[in-house]
Amino acid sequence: MLRDRHPDPDPGALALAALGWLLGEEPRADRFLALTGLDPDGLRAALGTRAVQAAVLDFLAAHEPDLVAAAQALGVSPMALVRAGEALA
């Protein structure tokens, strides 16, 4: 597997940052909630769980345009997001 030259950030912290980005656009946020079966209250209650954090990163990894856009916005590589999701799974 190819590795970036920069160390990866903490997977949980990266997932939470990615969630912030994900929720920044209502259609994307609605799609995430629909696919995960979460509602806003359930999401708030489970933010700190590995399962929800992994779901955020899996959601991004499943749609390359979102993955690339989130990585760019967060200043990491798309592979860093994928690896973080793997670490949380």
C-alpha cells in the first residue's frame, strides 16, 4: 500500500472533522442520515462512538467526489480519510 509522506491525524479527530464538513451541506447531510438510519438526536448522542465515526468515513469513501472534497477541505489526503476509517472499523 502506498503511504503519504505525512503522518495520519488521529482517526477519531479526523472523523469528527469530516462529520463537520459532511453536515455543511444539507442534501449531503440528509443522504448520510438516510443511509445510516440515524436522526439528528441519535447522531448527537453517538458522536463519540467508533461506529459512528467509522460510518462517517465509510460514507465519504463510498462516494469519491465527497471523499476528495472532504480531504481537500480538511487538508489531508483522501487516503488519510480511508485509513482512518479502516482504523476505526
